Amino acid sequence: MATASSSRPTACLALADGTVFYGQGFGATGVVTAELCFNTAMTGYQEIMTDPSYAGQIVTFTFPHIGNVGVNPEDDETGDPVAEGMVVKWDPTDPSSWRATEHLASWLASRGRIAIGGVDTRRLTRAIRQQGAPHVAMAHDPEGNFGVDALVEQARGFVGLEGLDLAKDVTCAQSYRWDEMRWAWPGGFERQENAKHKVVAVDYGAKRNILRCLASAGCEVTVLPASATAEEVLAHNPDGVFLSNGPGDPAATGEYAVPMIKEVLEQEIPVFGICLGHQMLALALGAQTIKMNHGHHGANHPVKDLETGKVEITSMNHGFAVDSQTLPEGVVETHVSLFDGSNCGIRIKDRPVFSVQHHPEASPGPQDSFYLFERFAASMAG
């Protein structure tokens, strides 16, 4: 067991193997069960917590200064936090940014998300790397009353993410148009008024900054729910189709998404996928996906473009990966992770259909891969 503070603990994190971490709770009170992952990004905790790809997960932040710039509405990637909770080294300090409109703790509390501070996140991260992403139960009780044995049992009872279709839980309820572009000085988020390409974006848990990047690349974006059929997608007569990021097991979401993607591919229009969208495009082409040991979560992941030799520093957030050994003939592996060699990109030979595992929109993270949005736009113009 690890006790993080000399004061009475008000939060408890129990792993399914019986390991227990104590700390100081903040945000909402109660108990939550989830898969535990770690993220190495040094910025963007608000964007990470509101990234729909984190549904079903609690995020351990390896960077200690979490909460130091508060939160503000402009940095949300969706309407509310989607990650189930957060684990940090130090309790959040008061915000020190002119952009802040709220303290992280009150923001989490009002949105029903539990957090624990004062945890040895280095030890916890090592445990995740060694044993794989564990199932956990996390409790916050201001009185410090925990049924530790019961929490461990709850952690053991968590079903895990394999086989779960979580896209249906985070997708939009109905279609909508998007024209907001990336933030730029001095105007902030301006509107796309001279779009050249009509794009249908299928929302499996899309981040707002992805949609902004599409708009900034000259696209008129119509967003459709994850359950959209090929008939519904093609009814918009798009110049291209975008497959978004999202949470859960791609094989589960693929039960209804893969047939749609296959029909769209028959039309020979440009297709671009990111993260979950990348995985489901691969499934539609005949490849397979696998659950990773602890996944990739951070803003400093080196990815090599095998076709140019260029190395990009990227943002990543995924617990499943495309098995490159199962890629069929005619599908080219374009990018690989330099951390572990896992697949990070594919394309169809001689067709404008491609996808990447990493997040070229970043938010948070580097902008090395934004050119992929421009490549998508160019493929529609060509």
C-alpha cells in the first residue's frame, strides 16, 4: 500500500490486484470503476479529460502540475469531461492563467468527475507499464471512510474495454454543420466562409479541434452520428468522408461501422481516418486490431513516415492498434511508432484513402502532422 500524505486521506484508488493508493480527493464524491491509463503530456489536461476517446478510463497524469492554469470553455474538446476520473501527483493549485474561468476542482465537481491528488504517479505508471492497463475502483469521501476490500472487488468486477462499443455513448444525437476554424491570433476561432470541399465527418467521439482542422483546410463539414449508414453518408453528396477518433473496442464499433465504410469505399471518394477511424478503416479493408498492453497516451510520441523517412512528434491516445501483420495486399503501411514499432498509418495503393493512428489535430500536442488535413483537402481537389 502507498500512503501519499500525513493528513487523513480522503480518496482511495484500488487496483484489481489488491494494490491500494491513498491521497486527497477533489472534484465530485463517490465511487467510479474504470480502466486505468497514464498520459505523459505536459499540457492540455482539460482537453484530455474532455476527449471522448477516454470513455471508460481514468487518466493518471505523469506531469505533476495539473490544474495550474485552471479551465475555460474554449479548451473543451466536447461538452463535458468524458474520462471517468483523474489521478495526479500534487493537489491542484489556484489557477495562474488569465484565460482561466474556473478552478479545476470545482469544474470536476460540477460535472460529476472524481479525482485524487498526492499519489506517487511514478510508481503507479510503472505498475501500468509492467502489468498492463489495470481495472480500478476510485473513491472520494471527505470523511475518509473507505471499504477497501469492497473497492478491490469492484475493480475486479469491471468488465474492461475489450468487446465494448463505447462510440454509441459519446457520438452526437443528430447531424449538424461545423464551420469553426482553428484558433488564430488575433481573431480567435473564426468561421470558414469560403469552403471548397464538402466533407461528411462520422462522429465516433470526435474532438472539436479535429473538426476545426477540417474547416481550416477548406472543408464544409457535416457531422453524422456513429450509426450513420452509407446511404445517409452518401446522401450529402460529399467530396470526401472523414472517420473520427473515439473510445472502446474498434471491433465492437465495427459491427455497424465496417459495413458502412465498405459501401463508401465502393464509391471511390477520398476517405481519411484518425485513431478509432483508422482502426475501423483497417477492419473494413480486411485487417485486424489488437488490445495493447498499456496503450499510447501522450503528446511526445515519435512516428516515422515510412514513405518519406520523416519523423514526426505526435499526440496519441489509444489502447488498441492495427495489427500490421494482417494488412491485406494493396494496403500500404505508411507510419510506425518509433517507441514500439506498432502501426500508425495505412493507405490504399493508387487511391486517396488513408488513415493514421496518431492525432494530427493535437490539442494538446505538437502540430507536426497537420499536413494530413491538407493532404485530405488536396485529394478532394484532385
